[in-house]
Amino acid sequence: MRGDEACDRLQAGLLSDAYDQPVLVIRDGIVQSANRQATQLLGANVTGAPVTSLFDDRSASKIERLVSKQGLAPASSELQIQRSGMPPELVRFTLIPLASRSAVLVGARRGAAYSEQVGLQLMSANEELAILLRRLAQQANAADAARQALEKIDSVRELFIAALAHDLRSPLNAVLLSTRAVRECARTARPVDIEQHAAVVERNVRRMLDLVDSLLLAARLDVAEPKLSTDSVRLDELAREAVESMLPIAENAGVRINLHIDAAVSVRGDRVRLGEVLSNLLANAIRHSPQQGWIDLEVSTRESNAMCVIADQGRGVPVPDRERIFERFSQGSGLRGTTGLGLYICRRIVELHGGRIWVEGNLPAGARFVFTLQLAQDARTDETIDM
């Protein structure tokens, strides 16, 4: 049997009423003939019409691709049939190539149940897509937040380096000038001057060592919780010692320190670290106090807590900065030349002791730094000391 005769017999069999699925015979994209099921499904006037005109736009583009890529092997695609007054129906059409640029388009109707199932699958896919898009948006927001955090870290790093350079430059310049003076005094044999300049060198070297110690302590506090002793510590005695050690610096700055104690206050903690808190807060108050100003250091008890207050007459801390200044390497608005470690160290030490620290306004001007710790015992006295 010749090929043309076989094709004719195949077409005849598919177009007969014995075959209950829609069949179209097309040539060069034009419908040549159709069986009864095809005309019922697609309309009476299908013969002679472009096959792409029988479907909606999306399905027409699919069938157009099938026809344009017509080869030796059959190809299939699901097409949507939209009839007037009827719900849309999905029909799977298979394009079977024949001789002489002809092809048979055979449909396989799935029924309303299949169309409904596909619709549900599409709805589920849309929901999954929406969830995926939300997750992508969340990840994009997280990435943007991480980028902003990195930019902030970079900005803080630059400020820290600038502040560290400033803090080191002053004592280094003093050491350099003093060593030059020592060399000059050595030539003129003036021992008294040599001793004075040596004292300046020692003092400034200690300043640099203190700065390095602060850096190391901040690093330890940031990475892990250091081991703290839990001895009984008299906070009032510790305050006296801190004032005595800071008095020369305060006098040099023209600032008076007043110490007020109304209780023998005992807490459990690390004496050295708590002493650093008091010294850092006093140094901070001295640095921001005007000449002829004063600082009040008060140690008292409030219910089951020990309370320590350091108040100065400086320009105070703006409300938006009152949380931020306790962050590592942070500085108050308009302040430069400090590494921003002192208050961070204070907060970490106080929190490691189970306490709280904060700053508030001091009327009529200045700032009040307050920290509280759990009392070891409540031993009140009537002692009040002014220095």
C-alpha cells in the first residue's frame, strides 16, 4: 500500500463517526476537514479556517508552535476551549504529521472533572509561588538589613580608627617632646628637669597602656563572659577610692568632686571591675564638665538595690543618644576624639553583675549616670561625706 493511500485511510478512519474524539485534518495551518465531534466542540464553520483561529490567544500560540515545528514525530499540547455560555474545557491535542505538509490534529477530551483538577493544581501552584515570592522578599529585606549593618560597622570602624589615632597622638607627642627635653637637660646637667620630664613620659605611657587595656577588656567582654569574683564589696569604700584616684585629674581640669554616702553599701561582685566602672564614669564626667564645675557621686540604697549616681554640669546627653552611647565604639552627637569604649565597658560589667545602667538628664544642666546592683546586705549608716 502506497503512503498516500495509507494516509487517506487513516484520515477516513479518524473522521468517521466511529471515533468519538475531535479530529481535524490541516494543511499549511488551514483546516481541510473535521469530524462531527470537532465541529461540536469548536463550531460548525471550522473547515477552511486557520487552525489558530479556533482557540483563545494563549492556546492559539501553542498550536501555532506545534504546526510551525511540525516534524516527523507527533507532538502534544493542552489547549483551552472557550465556548459561548459554557465553562472553559481543557483538551489535549496531538499533532500527527502526514505527507505533503498535512497533519491530523487529534483531541482527547478530559472532561469537566479533569479541568477542575487542573484548575486546582494551578491555584495551588499560584499559592506556592506567592509563598516563594514572600520568602524572596523577606530574604531581600534581610540582605538589605545586613548590607546596612555592614555599612554601619564600616562607618564605626572609621570613627574608631580616627578616635584611636587622636587618643594616641596626644600622649605620643608629649612623650616625644619630653624625651627631647630630657636629652637637652642631660647636656646641661639639670637633674630636676630630667625628673620632671621623665614623670611626663611615665604619665603618658600609662595613658597609652590604659587605652590598650581598655581595648583588650572590650574585646574580652564582647567575645565571652569573663570570670568575675563574687566577693563581698563595700561599694561606698570603692567610691572613696575612685574619687581619690581621680582627684588629681579633676583638679587639673578645674572640676570639683563631691562624694555623698548615706549607707555602708555592700554588694557581691568583682572589686576590680566595679572599680573600673566608677573610674570610667568619673573620667567621663570630668571630660564633659566645664571649668569651675562640679561632679556629684552619690552612693545609696533603694529597697533591695545599691544605687550609684554620677552627676555632672556638662551639656548632657540628648534623648536619642541615651541608649546608643553605651554601644561599643559609640560616641555622643558632636563628640570626637574618644574611642567610645568606656561606657560600653561600664554597661557590660554592670550587666555581668546582674545590674542596670542608664543615663538621664541632670537639672538644670548636665547628665546623671545611674547604675544599680543587688545588695549583699542592707547595712545603713548615717554617714555623709563631702569631698
